[in-house]
Amino acid sequence: MDNNPNAINSASQNGAIKKYLEEGGRLTPLDALHLFGCFRLAARIKDLRRLGLDIRTDYIRVVNEAGKTVTVGQYSLEARQ
């Protein structure tokens, strides 16, 4: 039995994120928060990788709301050959 009270929400977020990536989307943690209410994108990406998705991580520089340049991971699906 899963004792994680957030398991249902995590599964729902996984499904929404998977669909978004399969449709060609790219996600940063801030995108995931705005689009899916997901505070833990890296955890969701780990879940999806365990399910066999070939997810690419690129590191990009962005300016945050405080005006500071930061480096964040941007996730997308690897192009299929």
C-alpha cells in the first residue's frame, strides 16, 4: 500500500506532463508550476523516466522575477530516430 498522501496528485501530474512533452512541449520548473501546479518537476521527470520515457535535460539561463540570471533545467522528449 502506498502511504504517500500525494500519490494521486503525482499520478495526475505525471499524466499531464507526459502528454505535454509528447506533444512537443518543453518544461522548466516554473513552467510546470504555472501549467500544472507542480512544485517538484524533477520528481515527476524521474517518475516518467522510470516508465521508459527518454527525456532530455538541457540547462538554460533565464532571468527570474527578481531580475537575477539563473540556470535551470528544461525538459523535453528526445527526438525519435
